[in-house]
Amino acid sequence: MPKASKKRQKQKPAHYSYSNFWSIQAKTGDSWMWKQILKIRNKAQDIFGGTDNLKLKLQSCCRNSKIKVSALYNVISPASSIVTWHNTIWESINILRHSFICWLAVHNRLLTQDRLLNMGIMTVNSCCFCSGHESRDHLFFECAFSKDVWVLVME
Ligand SMILES: [Zn+2]
């Protein structure tokens, strides 16, 4: 590795230090990654009602000076309840790929054309089986072609 690029990797933003991490603002010329870290910090401060509360939450996740990831996850994510269809999707005999796709469908996270259109990735929304607009609900419940397939599967 050339000497110049090694030196470049070690550079930190000039205004960086641990003591002012909680109040530092992104500056022009900072790396994209650094700006993202500061954005997440700001979002976390908003969610937890300020820096002091966030620090307390982070400290509650530490054991022997190390952050326990499972504790951090529990702090960040709200407690969820087990839904009645849990075993239908995550049954041990199911193929994991199928379970994951079903889980995405339940949470409306499949990359259907309506979602791709909202993301600006596609410009036209047209079901490839009929003339309807492709969405999760259309593919699973409204599309005439899909209905025919479901009828054949269920026979
Ligand atoms: Zn259709």
C-alpha cells in the first residue's frame, strides 16, 4: 500500500474528539460515513429526549465497559408481542427463504412496483399478469391471475 494512502486512512475530522462527540456538528468536507454517524446520533437524541437520557440508556447496556448488543437492541426496539400467525411463518419445517418472503409480505416490505415507484426506482406500475397496479395486496388478493393460481394450489 502506498505511503500516502496509509496516511489518508488515519485522518479523522479535525474537530473530532470523544469529549465533544455529543455536540459536534457535521462540516463541509467531512466524510459521508461521519455525517451519517452524526445524523444517527441526532436522531437517537431526539428519540430518547436529549443527550443525558441517551447516555443513561447506553450506560444501561454496558457490562464491563462493553456494550451488550442484545441489551442495546431491547432499548432501541419497542417490545413486541407474539402474534397468532408466528408459528405459521416460522415453523421449523418451513423453508427459511419462504418464511422470510412471507414475513416480508406480512410487513408489506416486498419490493413490489408500488414501493419501487415510491422510491423513485421505477416510473411505471403495471402488474405483469394483468393491467392492474402491482402492490402486495394486488398480488396476493386482487389479481385475477393470482386468484386462479391460488385456486389451483388449494385444490
Ligand atoms: Zn395483476
